Amino acid sequence: MERTELLAAQKLFGVPEEFFEEANAMVKESEWILILAMGPDPVPEKELEKKVLEAGLAWSAPDFIRECYHRAVINKVPREEGMYWQINSFYGRFPYFAQYERYEYGKFPKEVKEALNRWDFEVYLGIYGDDVRMKMQGIDTHVHNSDYLTLEEAFAFVDRHADECGFQPCNCKAMMYYHDRPVDVCLIFETGPNSEMDRGHGTHVTAEEAKKRLLQANRKGLMQNGEDYAICNCDGYCCYPLQMARACGSRGIYPKSHYSIVWDEEKCIQCGKCTKICNFGAFSRGEDRKVGFDPEKCWGCTICSANCPVQAITLVPETKGQS
Ligand code: SF4
Ligand code: SF4
Ligand code: SF4
């Protein structure tokens, strides 16, 4: 492929100049050729198959298209008259690369991974930040990872989607890379076009297994939050929604907390579990080594309550209208 063609394909794919080299590790040459042949607009399936064969990209056009879809290089655009296909973007491809080609992503130098995450977060904030700010003004808008859930509430979601439970790697944790949190923790109920399950990723599990994994995540200090298409098990370091919430200052509103935390110091046996579980340092040991609670640091995720061995931390439902 000529360099000018490669540059044109990278531009079409929305690759920032600083990541041209990394983009070549994420996208194969045959895929760049396809991107260039497709252009920016949706292409009917039959026409795409013709382009694949004409460019000599594969013996079997449907297999090649399926592989490009699996790798999130192209997206489905279902229309009444049939399936169309459209190129994805560097922003759309990067998380898949980090999630499903971890070994290859691992080869990038640390400063490159950090730069990729900084860039990705800015794009992400640009897409969803205004909706979070609208929520802060009391305007009802939808943003994913909307609500913190107790384990019981998360289990109720599982029961509602008992036949559609799938686990896949958490893209935030995969992209952030440098941490020791478990990565295969995203519970997904979504199987439609362009979902990870439809692309052939993830593992179907029973409702019972899904609950078991949610409990394990909760015990490891991951916070359950989400809605009817996914339940995330997030931490305070990698989670992009949480990074966005911090940037916007939306504690309590996004992700929405439905409970206040009440700590009974009398009941507390000073085991320190909550100090390790809390992602925000709301429970911590003071200089005297005694456990203390700072409600101003609490995001209302509820996991400390579920993990206190003597029920010294209770949840009080927020009354309607409170943030
Ligand atoms: S929102 Fe949370 S669980 Fe979901 S992908 Fe990000 S960190 Fe992972
Ligand atoms: S987990 Fe419970 S008992 Fe242990 S330190 Fe925290 S509040 Fe006290
Ligand atoms: S103190 Fe607040 S933020 Fe920390 S674990 Fe408990 S509910 Fe979550």
C-alpha cells in the first residue's frame, strides 16, 4: 500500500496524527485497503463483498467482512432494505484492541498507553460530558453507568435478563492497563448489532453464574452500576465514567447514588475492611490507626455496607428529589 493511500485511510478512520504508528498495529494493511475502498458512507453488503473481491483482499468476502466486524474495524448499519456496512473509527477500534489483543497492546511503551488514554478520555468527555452536566442541572438525560446498584438490585437486573447474560473484558481496565484489578468483569445483556456479543466476543453465562461473579466483584471492591443493557463492576482508578464524573464534579448525581451511608461507630470492630474496599478513601484509618468515616468523600456506591462483617454500615434510601 502506498504511503499516501495509508495516510488517506488513517484520516478516514479518524486516527490522530500522534498515533499513526500505533494505528498500524491495530489495523491490518488489508483492513486499511478496505477502509479506503469503503469511504465514509454506509455500503450495501453485496457492494462491499464486490469491493473485497475486486481488491483481492480475501477468497471469501463474507468471511473477511465478518473478521473485520469481529475486530471492530467496521460496523453494521441495519436498514429495511438489508444490511449495510460502515467503517468504524480509531476511537471505536482502540478499546477492542486493548480488550482482545492484550498481548499486542502490552508491547506499547507506558507513555504511549498513557497518551492514548488521555486522548481517548478527552474524546469520551466531549461525547458524554454535556449530558452529565445537564443531569447536574436536574435535566433528565441518559448516560450509561447511570446508577449505583446494591447487590440485590444488580441481582434483580440479572433475573430480568436471565437468558441474556454475558461477560466480557472491561474496556476501561483493559485500556488503562497498569493496575491489578480483575479485567473480565463487564456483565452485558445486549446482543444487538455492534454489541461485543454480536461481534463474537464475550462468554454467555447462566444467571446463577452472573450473580456469583457480581458477588466476587463486590468482594474485591468493585462497584456495581448500570442499567438494563449492562452492569459494570467499576473501580475508582480505571473507570472512564468515574473519571468523567470527577471532571464534572457530579458526585451523588452521576453515577446516581440512591443511598446515604450511616456508620455505627459503636458496632464497628475496627477490622479495616471498609478502608480497603472503598475506592474514594471515605473510610480510612487515622494517625491513631482508628477507622473513621468522611461522608464528604462518599459516592454512595454501597459496597462497604455489603462487606462489613458486623453490619456497622447501613444504607438509608435517599428520599425523592435529593441528589
Ligand atoms: S464503566 Fe466500569 S466496568 Fe464498565 S467498562 Fe468502564 S470500568 Fe469497566
Ligand atoms: S468493615 Fe465494618 S467493622 Fe470493619 S472497620 Fe469498617 S465499619 Fe468497622
Ligand atoms: S464509603 Fe461511600 S463510596 Fe466508600 S464504599 Fe462506602 S458507599 Fe462506597
